[in-house]
Amino acid sequence: MTGPDTLTIRRPDDWHAHLRDGAMLNAVAPYTARQFGRAIVMPNLVPPVTTADLAAAYRDRITAAVPAEMGFTPLMTAYLTDKTDPDDIARGYGDGVFAAAKLYPAGATTNSDSGVTGVANIHGVLERMEEIGMPLLVHGEVTDPAVDVFDREHVFIHRVMEPMLDRFPGLKVVFEHITTSAAVDFVRSRGPRVGATITVHHLMINRTDIFRGGVHPHLYCLPIAKREQHRLALREAATSGEAQFFLGTDTAPHAVSAKEAACGCAGIFSAPCAVELYAQVFDEECALDKLEAFASLNGPAFYGLKPASETVTLVRDPWTVPEHVAVDGGASVKPFLAGMTIPWRIMD
Ligand code: DOR
Ligand code: ZN
């Protein structure tokens, strides 16, 4: 491989992370903090983070789980339900507790049972968010059981996303963890008030990889990886440097026992190696010069925040992703690409 052997960029942020709670939070949060200055923390705990008070308490637990010298700032999100109070959301945003609110269609994914059963139920909340400039983060998959799991994002665009954007023309929306070329095209067609996060696993695997030689539960996530043509479209978008696309790992740890089960749960734990793998992808695409825009500049600009002032240096120096991360109490979590040797490393 040609190209530089070191790359210094402003410290990246993760615009989509699941940090969980309790022993799992303590085990995984330092991995995110090692790589990222800030992370948008998803609110799908049990019970979900539905109010500003719950979010402030959760923020304090996250801060306590990360050594202060790591300089990590969690950015909190509100879990929208059919009953969300627009005043509480607006107050939380005004007070700086909430950075955004998350729309989970009820039943779409892990711990989404209390999510929104129809966008009409949150029109009042969306109207208020539009007024105050608060971003809406969207898990973009329909839950209609008649729709094939590989089509749920594509169908969501037409059934839900388009009408919602038309009804709220000033609402800032992040289409989270996009997985299809249709979503890439759609985001581009809607201009700067619509952004999208792209995970590193969706840049690296397609749906065939999930079944290559047997079922790989640690490659199962939602939205599920799609065909190769979609992976290539995501690579093109991420490495374009365009302002609408930014880094969001969707790191989603689950105990190995919950993944390697008769009904294994969705989620890929990429926090131990995410920035390094994004660097690998950008390197493979001869686009290392675009990594800083994707990882460190486009996200803050979308959220109206300053980019980091500190920098990190990536170096081409192979290392092996750990097989497991231990959780107090005996559980363990398997990272994405556990046991694989990968080319880039973050310099400590
Ligand atoms: O794979 C996923 N895991 N997708 C989601 O949307 C949620 C996440 C989780 O919380 O485990
Ligand atoms: Zn997620």
C-alpha cells in the first residue's frame, strides 16, 4: 500500500454510540473515550431515557465511568415516545442536557418497545424541535412485519421520512446508520438540513459476510448489512468529504451469551477499533485526505458545535483486535473483527 504512514487529524467524535449502563457502561465507555472527544449517546436503556432529568442522571453515570483525564464529553439524547412532552424536551435542549432526540419506530430494534407507534403522535414535539433547531435522529426502518428485513430502510424513506421532512421543512434530521444506496441518494437530494451517519461495519461487510461458511452472530445488527452494491455506495458517500455524511459507529455491545444464542440480539461492538477501521477504509479508497472531514468536522458543523481543538495521530502499525472485553460480573463482549490484525493504530 502506498500513501502516508501517519495521519494527524482533529480528534474525532462519534455521532452514534450505545454505552449502556451499570457494569457494561463501565466496561465499554473507556473504549469510546479513547477514540472520541464526544459521543452522541443513544437513549435505549431499560427503562429508556425519556426525560431531561433521566438524561442528566445518565450523563453523570457516564462521566463517572470514564477517567477525567480522557477528556470525554457525552452528548445526551431523548428517547421519544407517543407521550413525550414537548416542553420537557425543549427545556432539556435549552439547558444543554439534550443535544438531540431519537425517534425509534416502536419495535424496530433493541429496546425500542416504548418507541413511537406513528409519527402523527409526535407532531407537537417535532414542531417544537423545528422551532428551536433541535436535531431529530431517526432509526430509519419500518416495522411492518410484511416488509422484508432487507427492504425496511428503503421502504421507510418513502413511507415515513419523505412525508415527515415535507411536513416539517425546517426540522434538522440525521438519518442514522444508513445502509443503502437509496438512502445515500435521498440524503443528498434533501440538502444540508439532512445528515447521515455511516458505521464502519457497514463500510466493511455486506450481507453475504453474515452467512459466509455459517451464521456469524457478531456481524448481525440493525439495520442489517445489505448487498455489496450498497456497501460500495456507502464507501463512496463517506469518502466524498461531503458535509452531509459523518461518522457514527453505532457501537452496540451485548454480552457474548446474548449474541451467541438461539435468538441472538442485534448490535456490533466496534468501539475498541472504530477509528482505526475507518482509517483502513479511507486508505483502501485512497481518500485519507477526506477522513478528517468525515470523522471530525462534518458532525460538529451539522450539530452547530465547534470541532475539537486537540488532534490524534494515526499510524500504520498493525495490531490485533482483542478477542474479548471483560465486564464486571463475569460477562464479556466480543469486538467487531475480534482477533484480526488491522493496519492502523491510534498513537497513545
Ligand atoms: O444493531 C443494533 N443494535 N441496532 C440498533 O438500532 C440498536 C442497537 C442496540 O442498542 O443494540
Ligand atoms: Zn444505534
